[in-house]
Amino acid sequence: MTKPGKFSIQLSGTFILLSIVISTLLAFSVGWISRLVLLTSAGINPFHTDSTAVALREASSYSSAIDVILDDGNSRGMSGKDVIKQLPAPKVLAGKQVPYTTYTSKSFPNEGTSTSNTLHIDRTVPLYISAQSKKEFDGGPDFRSDTKKSTGDDKGWKPLNADPPCDACSRGKEKKNELSTTTEGEEDSAEASSINDDGHNDDSDGLHLPAGQHLLVDIKDVDSEFLNSEERLASAMIDLTNESKLTLLSYHCHSLVPIGVSCAGVLLESHVAFHTWPLEGVITLDLFTCGGGKLVPLMPLIERLFSVKQTPSEGENEEDIPEPTLLWAHKLRGFREGFAPGYVRTSNPLDEGLGWSVLGRLDFDMKRPLLSTKTAFQHVDIYEVLDPDHRDLESYQMSLSNTDGAYESMHPELFIPNKILFLDGVQQSTLYGDAPYHESIVHPAMFTHENPKRVAIIGGGEGATLREALKHNTVEKAVMIEIDEDVVQLSREHLKEWSDCSNLVGSANDCFEDPRAEVRYEDATQYFISGFPTDEAVNGSDKFDVIVMDSLDPNVKISYAVDLYSNDTYIESLYNGLTESGILVIQLGESNTDDDPADEVGKFENRAIIKDKLKEVGFKSMHIYTEEHCEFQWPWTILVAFKDANTKQNWHRSAAETDLEIRKRLLTTKSGRPALRNYDGATHSNYQLPPKSFEISYCRQEETPEECTMLNTDEFVGVAVVGEDDSSIAYNPVVERRLNHKVKADKLAM
């Protein structure tokens, strides 16, 4: 019996179950409708399940305190409220698709660290910005392949969802490029273009090479407070990756005890890391990427972000605070040949001398790119460097001061940085090697000729070979044939010393403006082939007394270089283009050593070919000499070929006779200083005999020449007499060296 004022309700199990189901469905419906409204108002398709929508759903697992930098420059969260964070989180560039990754880590307790922070990539920011602007980022022109069609503008922004979604590339797998329209006949040129464009790490085609680039940076005299601030350093690292269009997936930082910071960041492209020594003012940083973007152009950005000048202490003069000193090196890593179709190491400027002689060295006190550009024919790089083995930074800075009595400030021209010119990564000349190289390639032949009036120069775009030829008062016309006009103009702007004739009485300030100079921008092979098809077809006044071939090295493995040294028609036209007493000069690249095989079977094959071709077309005598001070890595080889063997008699003048010819022949200078800095009679005497290594190489031919087995020097007299009218010994360093020794011995015995 129920008590008064009390009541009870009996509910069946079915009713309770239905109530729970209905409540759940009602809550789900309200949430689903709310989601539709919110996503639609944000400009996102709520029914689209691509990576963008997935990222938005998973963004809830990250911290809700997200910094979003809008156009007004304010920092606020998704809710619009101001946000304060200890360390900034790495962010994805708006609209950039980043593949999802798994994260594994293990931390160990260490008394040497005071703090430890790990930050992961924040995927919500780009979605929010894209939703607000209805645009997304596709990387911009620097990251688009030439064949990739895009609706993006020059800054990389395109309408949201304008392009169809594409599958993410997976490492080590090659994807077919369905947009390519290259025909079979265009494949070779397209491949060459890709190589010359330096896209050696480009993953735009889905081919991930087992290769990359490594940038190493050391900086000293940096502000100690900056070096001990984990937050400022992390911000600089994020700015570096964002401005260089890299993707920082996560990073981990430790503040050390008692002082210092170490950070390591994982990039989608590889990694970035640094360590600091605040008390010493030093930071070391390395950046490794396997993507297509170049790293060397990032150096100004790294310098701006990490070279923070020290703050003067109380009473300290700011002028006494040293500027941060930055040392850096760039290296190619991994493997390209055999993995990148059509890749040839010598076609990559970074894989040539530019890479290992300048970029790859970390010990230069200064390494500054003055120019890096590509012309219609080749890639041009000019670097300014201070090698502490020769000139150090302290001496250079002293030369810029006005310190009374200091040798450096009294002779600043002796301490200026060196300039180096590279074409397709191959070193061409340097500021300090300019005179030894260009004087050695011009003056020995010019002073051997009795009266050189007309001179032709093949190549020599920087203008220094022309400068040396114009120093002779006998020269009436100097014709320079250079195929690449841009190289000439770039050299006139950045390498003015190479074409400076302002010190020559009777010349112009710029050698290219000298009235005796004629510069022709055309293919030198066609110029000579069309102008001098036969020895008799051309008026004698059009021929040249001296032709200097200052062009590509014979061991450069490109078709144009091979053609210069093996084209029968072209080499015959050079012979035809010379007067009867004419002399041909050819630079033949680095010297061989006594360990090298014969030229015919070694890396100097083109050198052997052109010597044979010159003999075939009729040159009566050839001679090789080397110059060791050109600032190349090896002594440099130069060949002179005489159309008439009698012309060679002047080659063996005494040093005093050569010095006398120099005084009679050269233009006077306005300064009163000698017009030549390296070449004189004594120098020419060193050129008169080929080095011993060329005799050794000559005797290593497959069929050993007879003269190599002769022990009695008297036997060479007969050989030399036979050779006076016989071009079969036009080039013979064995006879030349041993007969010269006999002549000197006979003179001493008299």
C-alpha cells in the first residue's frame, strides 16, 4: 500500500532504451547541422574528404592556442583572442599539402639541460587562412616544374581547389608525368635543359633521388643574449624554414646548464640543427635538404637571422663592437649518377670546380657571391674570397683603415679579396692569377713573331686576353670572337680589372673601346670556316699573324669543346687564317704529371687529337709549355704551333734579347710602372723547353717512339735535321729536350 504524498513510476526497459537512442540521435543531428553551418560559412566543402578536411578534423588534437598572422600583422588565436606561447610552433604554408607522418621519440633525463621543448607542425593555420582568403599556396614559380600547369600567380597563390587533387609522392618511386608533351626528337634537348637549369634534386616529377645538399655555417661575435634565448633562436629557425619555403615538421630544443642552446628540426626535406656557445659568441648551424630548392641563395637570409651583433655594455663604444664573422660551406651529398636519368656530373656547376674549390671550403675568411646567373649559353658565377693561406680578414680590414704607418693601409691593393670567374662551374680566371695566365698565353707568341699586326682571339670574354694583345705597339687590329655577349657585359660590370686599359698611353679606359679592338659576337668556328675555307681563297690582308684560342678546356666533356679540338674543317680554317709566318696559340688545360698515361688513352685525349690534327693540316712545329702561377689547381698547359718552322727561331732568344724586345714593343704606361706583371725574358726562358712530364707521357704511347729508346744524344742530331722539312716530328718533346741539352753541353765544352 502506497503512503499518502508518495508516488512511483514504473518504466519499461524498452522505453528507457528508446529514450537514450532518441536523445543521442537528436544531439548528433544538432552537432552535424552545426558543423555544416560552420564549415559552409568558412568556405570549406563539408562533404569533401581530401587531405584538407582530414587536417581540419585532426587539428583538434593540437593546442587550441594557434597563432595566426593576418594581414594586419596582429597575433591571435582561432577565437580571435591574444595568445602567449613559450616557443612558436612550426606552421605549414597556407595551401601547401604536407603528407602525414608518424612521430617517435625517446627522451633521457640529463642534469645538463634546464629545459626541453618539442613542438610539432601546426596544420590548422593554413586551413584557416585559406578559408578566409579562399586561396591556397602552390609553392610559386621557384617550385613549379616547367611543364606543370598552374592557375597560381607569380607569388604562388591560386584559387582554393582550382587544381584537381594529386597523389602524394612517395620516396624512391617514380611517377609518370602525364602533362609532358616532349616529342621524341625533343627529349635530348629537354633533358639537357633540365640539367643545365640545376634541377638536380627536383622532386616535381615524383622522382626522389638519394641525394641532397648540405649547408654548413659557423658564425662568431654573435650577441650572447640571443645565443642563450631558446625562444629567439627557435623563432629564427622557423623564419628560416618559412622564408626558404621548406616545411618544418617538428623541432626539439634543449637549454643547457649553465648556458647554451641546442636545437634540431625535422624537415619534410630533411633536417636543420644548431648549437650555441653564448659566452664565446659562437653558433654553428647545418641545413640539409633533398628537395629541389638551392641552398646557397639562402646565405643572406641565414646571415640576417642569426648574425645578431653584440650589444655594447655600459660605457662601451658601439664602433668597437666587431661585426659577426660568418664562415660557410656547401656540399652536394648522396648519389646522382646512375639514379637521375641523363645526369652528367660535369654538366652540374655545383659538381665542378665551383663546388669543391670554393663552395665546399669552410676555411675561407670571406666567401661572397658577386654574381650567379645564366646566359643563353652557360651559367656564370663570380665569387669574392679571402683565403687565409694567402690573405686573411684581419689584414684586409687593416688595409681599409687609416692607421698611420701600417703597411696594410699604405698598400691596400695587396690585401683586397680575390675574385674568381666560373663558367658552368669551371674556373676561368682569378684576380690574382689574371696576369700570369693572360700574359703567358699572349706574349710568348707575340714576341716570337717579328711584327704581329693582326691578332685574333677566340673566346676570352672577360677581356683580359684582348688587353694583353693591345699592349703591343705593332698591333693594328685585334679581333675578338666571343659567342656569348652576356659574358662580356657581365665581366665589364663585375670584373673591370680584366679589361682595364686606362694605364696604357694611346689606348682607351676600357679595352673594348680601344679603336684597334673589334668584338664579334658569333660562333668562332663558323667565323673561321666561312672566312678561311682555303689557304688561297682569302686576301692576305685579312689573315692574322697570331691567333689565340682562349676558349673551353679540352678535357671538358661537352660537345662544343670536343668540336673545337677535333673538327677537321675548323682546324684547317685556323691554318688558312694565318699568314705564312703566323703562330697559333691554344690553351690545353691542366698539365699532366709523370704518373699520367699517354694523352691518347687518358683524360687528355682531346689534347692528343688536336696535336695530330695540327700536324695533318700542315703546322711545321709545335711546342708545349706550362705556367704555374695562374691560380688554377695545377700548372696550366699552353701550345704554340708555327706555320713556318723558321718562325720558331725567335722562340729561343736569350732572356736579355727578349727583355730588349719588350722595351721596344710595348706601349708606355701613364703611371710609369711596367706594363707587364709576370712575363719577362727570364720567364720566357722557362717556357722554352717542355716539362719533363710531357716527355714521359709522349714515350708512354702504345707504340713507343724510336727516339725514346735512344741513349746517345748524338743520334738526335740526325732526327732533328730530317724533321726540318718533315712535319712527322712537328711535336716531339723528347727530341726538343734532349737536343737542347746537347747544344748547351757543346757550348760549355767549347
